[in-house]
Amino acid sequence: MSLNGHRRWELLTSLMTDGFYVLQDYRFVYVNAAFERIVGVQPGELIGQKFTRFVHPDMRELVQARYEDRIKGRDVPKHYEITILKADGKSSVDAWFEIDMVKDDNQEIAVAGTVRDIGSLKSLKNELDDTKGKLHSIMDNMSDTIYQTNMEGEITLISGTVESLLGYTEQEMLGTRMAEYYWSPEEREKVVNAIMQNNGVITNVEAILKRKNGKPVWISTNAYVRKNSTGEALSIEGLARDVTVQKELEQKLEKLALTDSLTSLPNRRALMDELHLRFRDAKQECTDLSLIFFDVNGFKKVNDHYGHLVGDNLLNHIAITLRNHVSGRSMFGRLSGDEFLFILPAYGVEKVQQFASQVYADIKVKSLQMQSQEIPFSLAIGISCLKDDDKNEYSLLDRADKAMFLAKRGEQKFELL
């Protein structure tokens, strides 16, 4: 199979993290470096070898039958899993194949495909049974879309897989401008700037596109600027992969990392991140900032007398009661154990004391009822307000903490430092 006239496609597939191969007459006529790494061979070693040699014996009959059916134009799956034998003859790789028909320069039929090592995905699937559906969804949408635009941004080539990516057919997109499919001008600029800043070649740059139905889709793209012999830029060619499921999972994991599992309030990490930002802003803008730090008086006694389930219910009761006080840029969260924190930007001494009185009154009238029994509790509330000599957010938090301990020993509703 002649690839001499298609040097640009060799460069394109060399950017792929997945393996890529082309078969004619049962033998490899082209493979990229990623596929050679998967099989464990030296560059060029696979060319001319029969592909069935690297298929697990239990699957050879099926794979060969599908190859022959595909050559004859019969309807066979384009996506399936097989086990690849590595060149050492001892180890193997679980792989996900995507296969299609192509024609070489002489219009002779060949089979081309991409290969992905899914060993790590299978391990994850075994460990996380509740994400099994998500993983199937990820594997079902691993098709890469090949695209090409001229230097004016008009689409001159795009593969049929774009329909599963964006909902548009190949015919609908040809001749249109790539800029039309970005979620926003900023998303397009992100990709364009990356190409300009990396000498015309980018790898795994993420951007958000807009599907035909108006919904966003995250892609990861590899691309490069194709030039002629004089160095003149002719086109931009690349590969785009749908990574929406992965991004949504990342966002969910990030949310979990910032959320207290018991109360669903922001956790210590989220609170400290927010406090750092609000402290910086208040210092730069010379505005007020206050904290309300409190815990439950005698919380250990509640746990010991009524049990930890009642203790957990008490913490949730406080969270549900007081989260309604959050507005604007303020934040309320659980620091740890029975300790809670309000971050109140633009609150000065008078305003924060009024707010603390509201919190105190709200908790006082809303007792926790468990099986017709009232669970008595009270809060020790400490307040701190930003001072000129505060060097960082920790000094502000430390004063609120100390004020809270003073409140435990005193008779006031709260203390302020």
C-alpha cells in the first residue's frame, strides 16, 4: 500500500496515542509507533507479517472471519474487543478495536483500524461496579473524528464519525467554517493559540464544541499545520475525540473532593480555598471580611448518650437549618467534626454581629426531634473581622477559633476578636 503521497497522514497518526494499522491480503502494510509499542516490536518489524499471528488463538477464527466478511462488503461490527498477543509470545493485551474499509492510492481495498489498550479500563470496571454503565458508554464513544480545514477555517475534509460526535453529517459540515461549531469564541481561540504557540503542532488540547441539538461536547484534539515545500501553510489537519464522559466524571470527582459526605456542605478544603480568595480580594480592595466559627456545645455527650446516629442527625439538622442563611458571595461549610464556618465577604463588625444573632436565634427555636424526643443542644459561636495587620487568612481563622472557645466559657451568645 503506497503511503508516499500521504506523508501528512503518517505525521497525523504518529500523534495518536492509540495504535493505527492498515492491512492488505491479511498482512500489515502500515502501522504507527503506538501500535508497535502495544505489540512490543521494533519499528518496521510488523510490515509484511500476517495480523492473525498477533491475535489470541481463541479469537483467530472469529477475527479472520470478520476480516473476510468486511473485504466482501458484508455487514460486520466495526467495534469489538480482542486479546492481542505481544511479540514475546508470552504476554497479551486486552484491546478495543475500531475497524473500517479504506482504499490505497491504486484504489485497492484495504482494512484500517485503531487499537486502544483497555487493560486499565477493565481493572477499573472490576473495581467500580457502579460505574460499569459509564465505562461502556466511554468505550462506545471512542471513535476519533479526522478533520481538515483550509487556512481560512473552512472544513475541507471530515470523517463520517463526526455524526456521532456532533450530530451533523459529513455532507452538512463540508464547506462550513469550523468556528461555527465551537461553544464560544474563547474555546476556538484556545485551540488556535495553542497551535500558534507550539510551532503548528498540538497534542491533547481540550475544547468545548456545540452539538446540533445545542448541547456541549468536550473534545481532546491533536492537530498540526500542513505546509508545502516552501513553508507556506496550506491547511490544519487533526483528530478529535469525545471526552465528555471523562470530563463529567472529573467534575463529579472534583465536586466530591470539595463536599462533606455527611452534610453535603462545602468541606474544609473548599472552605479554605474560598477563604484564601476572599482574604486576597478584601486586602486588595480594602473591603470588610468576617468569619463565624462555631461548634456544638457538649457534642461528645450527645454521641455518648444518644448514639452516633443521633449525633450525625444533629450535624445534618444544623446544616439544613443554617444553609438558608447563605446569600451572595458568602459560604457556609463544615470544617471537621462538629465545627462549622461562615465566610462573610463585605461584613463589618456591626453587620456580622447582627448575622450571628440571627444564626443563634434560628438554632435556638429549631430543636432536633428524634422519635418524639427533643435533643437539647447549643452552639459556641466565635467571630473575627479582618484587621489591617492580618497577614494571611489563617490569622483571621485563628481569632475566630479562639473567640469560639471564649464563648464556651462565657455567658454571651458569641464572642468577637
